[in-house]
Amino acid sequence: MLEFSNVDFLLGQLLSRLLSTPDFLGRTYSDRLNVSNIQQAILNALRIHSERYLYRKISEPICISIKGLNTRVTALRGYRNKFAHFCWQRLDDNQIYGNKLSGNVPDEKLISKESAIVTNTQLQELYKSAYGIVEDLNKIIATLPQIQE
């Protein structure tokens, strides 16, 4: 889903703003990180805004909102990884089936980790969730100070 890419990009932009770095320059750092590491870096930056700057640069309510968004991204990340790393096909009119892209023979003990079925309803909910995260990230980023190049 395209929204996953938007979430990834916006998290990098959010991190740049939290680190008081021009957005484009910040990408030299965030583009090399996976989403999990960007999320951890965001939490570290929020802790610094709390403990060192005492919310003088970024307000506590905004930091709390960012933490909430980070939690929502974590909930979505498992699905994001499955869509990125599984081979998907139409199972029927209402669902798709995905297999993990690996050269290994499937292990019956790990069947829930190596394959997945997603219904159209679940796909719509995932899209709405990802779209909502993108909208909220854009709103929060717009409130943060932007460092000009």
C-alpha cells in the first residue's frame, strides 16, 4: 500500500524536525534507517525535548501526540512488513493470500508467520488506518519548527 511509503517518509521528516535539522539534510540520516529505528530515534528525541529542553522547543501536548502516533505506526508495522515481504495473490473475491518470500521449505510450526490471509474488509481498515496516520503526521509536522536550508 502506498500509504506505508508515505508513513515511512513522514516519520523521517518528523525526526528531522525533532532534531532541528533541515528536512532534506535530515534525510541523509533517516533514509538509512528502517522504520523501527526511526521510531526509536523519535522516542529518543522526545525524551530529550522533555528532559533537557523541558518542552521549551516543542510543547508537551505535541510530544504526547507524537508518542500516540508512534504507537499507531507500531501497530501497523507488522502488516506493512507482510505486504512488503510476502508474495500476494487473489484467493477469491473477498480475500488475498500471501506467502513469505524465502527459499526455505515452509515450516508448519511457523505457518502463521510464513503466510497470511487478508480480507477486503481488513484491507480497507488497514488503508483507513494508514491514511489517518499520514493525515495526522502531516498535521503534527506542520506545527513543528522548520529549519531552512
